Amino acid sequence: MADLESSLLQALNVQEVIADSGELAKNLGVEHIVLVGTIRSLQASEMVLAEDIDHFRYVLTEEAQGYLTAGSPEAQVFNSVPAGEGIAMTDLKAKVPGEAGDVGFKQAMQQRWLALDKSGSGEPRVVRKVDSIEDRTQQLLADVASGREIPKTEADNLAKKRKLIRPEQWKTYKLTKGPKFALERKKPATDLTFEMLAKNAWRNLEFKEYNFNALGAPPAGGQLHPLLKVRSQFRKIFTQMGFEEMPTNQYVESSFWNFDALFQPQQHPARDAHDTFFLNKPATTPSARGVDPDYLQRVKSVHEVGGYGSAGYGYSWKLAESEKNLLRTHTTAVSSRMLHRLANQPGEFKPAKYFSIDRVFRNEQVDRTHLAEFHQVEGLVCDRGLTLGDLIGVLNQFFSRLGLKKLRFKPAFNPYTEPSMEIFSYSEQLGKWMEVGNSGMFRPEMLRPMGLPEDVNVIAWGLSLERPTMILYGIDNIRDLFGHKVSLAMVKKNPICRLGL
Ligand SMILES: N[C@@H](Cc1ccccc1)C(=O)O
């Protein structure tokens, strides 16, 4: 607003100092916030210097406005209790209904203005303990309303506990002339033109400064999806650590590889249609396809009667259950296939380190942290004599390469690992510990039937790809990672995305 600007400059020219921009706004008849816009712009051109003045006051909440005239709830309740024989509780409630009645009664009891008399035969009666009261709360509210200061403990009580007043903070400015003060603003030149050079006019011109922090227009071209970027980051980490990627292009899996091979009992709740998407067509994969019958027999028997030091589950294992097709619920199904293949390779056992990153599906209620379809990052090391110490060491390596250096582990349970650990990482940004994954050592009940040698162990872990992506991109609703909203969320919350990096 040019008028406002010149009024401000003129006032400053006459007064040299404007002690409080709040006053100036009042005199000029504009909202302070409007004047602040002008101040900021003059400040940017160094015509005006502005020094912050912090203000603080309490104001009444809407609820408290009513008590200014009607009296505080405690006074209203006290006044509704007749001297002498008092009043029945239900009658009192009817006189001061609602929350005011409840709060007022509590306060009046605390102040020892009232008492409960239970001596009679009927309902307890509320009686006065004092003849008269002073409505301190009403007095304090009146003080606040007229801008008087009230003692801190009482202010805290009214603000925090009773929510009758709330703090209001605002800033105004002390204004003085800046180094480039003038009554009128010269419009700075932006581009150096041929004419300016030819006529030597550039010497007397003022040029607008470059704003290197400006975001610039978003490029019209495409950009990589954040999940793809984080996926390639994970791939790089795994590859640098010597892991080999497992083939994962199979969303439809048989229950056998998703659950049975992992020693997950057939009655396990995760195998319920509420948690797992089962396929109607084709509904099954005949086990004869791809599963060696001896191995199948060993899996059946480890579930039923155990073996390899285990007592098993003691139920009757059904082949038909294991043949049901589903959308894989975890990429640990990929690991079970791979480990079985590794165990049955011709020749000597060779240690292996595998990883995969791909989609998994769970029949879940979708909300801001859950999707029915997400990506899992899975890693495993298969070697002789591995211990829990190796798992902790590998996890520390893995996560520290991601930038998550502080890890904590918590005992957990998975049907296929023992011991199992949930992995927590400290987020410096959020100042709290967050769960980032699950891990463990695969059980002998899973590994031995496959035919892996006695002294070979497997340490493994799994996490979602979405969670770290959300942390890295400051996205707080997992649904923003999918559909058209993704680029919007990326650009809004992380300007670096504009560079298409
Ligand atoms: N499958 C587990 C992750 C995991 C993988 C490997 C070992 C232990 C746990 C999950 O879905 O949460």
C-alpha cells in the first residue's frame, strides 16, 4: 500500500523514532498486521530499521466471559445452596446445570465453602460451611478483562487448569531510519540493459539484490518418486555390504512358502482372511509344483511332532491349507524360497548374503501410518556359527549407513525367529525413539528341514521402505506417498525436490 508506506515514512521523518508500531497503526487507522507488511518491505530495502517489542497478556476465554457478570461457577453453586438445611444434590445439579455445575461444586468443596451431609436417611445434602464468600475468581477475571496484572500462581491456575484465560503474545516494532532512508522509494532496476550501458545510466541506478534463496519455478519435467530414490539408496547400501538381490517378482505366493516353511502354525491369526488376502482364482498351488516331497514331509512333521530339538506344535498339519494362494504378506517368503534353493545346491554349502525390496500385501485398515500394500526391505546372512552379536553388528552397520546411528533392540516374537528383536532408532529430528524394523535368527525348525547343515545359522531382518522415506522427506501421512498427491507433498515439504534430485 503506497499510501501507508508514505505515511509511515513521513511520520518517521518528523519523529525520527517511532516508539511502537502498534500505536502508529492505531493512529493511521489500520490493522497492525497490515502495517507489518509495509515495515517488512521497507526493512528489506534498508529504508527503515525495526526492533522487536514483545508483548504478552492474558485474555478471557469465551466460557469466562459469562462468569464476569454471573459470577464464577463456585460462587453460582454456593449461592444456590440455601443457608441452614442446604439442598439435595440432584436439586443443586438442576439449579446450576452442565459443566459449570460440576466444576463449581468441586471448587466450592475444595474451598471448604460447602460440605456433604450424609447423616440423613435420604440422599446426601449439600450444606454451607461458611456464611458468605468472596468471589476471588470473578475478581481475577475482571482484572484480566481490564488489563490488570494478576499473581502468577493464580494466572497459571486459571490458564492451565481451569482454561478460563489464555495467553496472547504478539510483536510490535520500534522504528528508526535506516541507512537508505528517503521519503520516497526508488524502484530498483532489475536487469542491466543495453540502453543503461550505452547511456552510462547504470552508474546512478540502484539494482535489486539477487535472492539466492528463491525456490524458482518447479521444473515441468518428471522426477523420481521418493520411494524409488530411497529404494536405490537401500540397494546401494546392501550392495556395498556384499549382499546379492533376490528375485522378487512374484506377488502371488502359496501359503507354504509364506507361512508353513517359516514354521508359522496353520492356526496362526495372521493366516486369517482378516489379515491376509487369499486368492479366489487360482485359489491354490498344488504342492507338487516346485516343492520337493521329502522337504514337504519334513515341514509337516516339524509342525506336528517337532524334531531338531523342538517339540513342534502338536496339531495335524493340512496339506490343503499350505496350498492356498495369497498375496505375500512379507518378503520373508522370498527368503524361505531362496534359503531352500541354497540348501539344495549341488556341492559344498556356500555362505550367502541376500536382500530384497518389493511389495507386500496385508488386509489392513488404511490410515495415516498403514497401507494394505507397501514395500518391504529384507536382508539375511546365511553362514556357519552366526550369533546374535553378528546380527546386532550387521544391523548397526546397515542402519548407520542410512544415517541412523543410534539403535536399540527390544526382545520380540516371530514364529520363525528365536531370538527375535524389534529395532528402534533415535530420531534426532523428532527427539524420540522410533521402531524401524524387526529381526531375528531363523529357527532350526525352519532351516533344518530345508537341509541346511547343523552349524549353519541365518540372521535376518525386515523393515518397511515407506517409514524411512516418510522420515527422510518429512511426510507424515503414508497415503501422501501414493497417487497424485505425492509430488505435491514432496515439493511442499521438501523444496529440494524442485531440483529433481
Ligand atoms: N517378516 C517380518 C520381518 C522379519 C524378517 C526377517 C526376520 C525377522 C523379521 C515382518 O514382516 O515384520
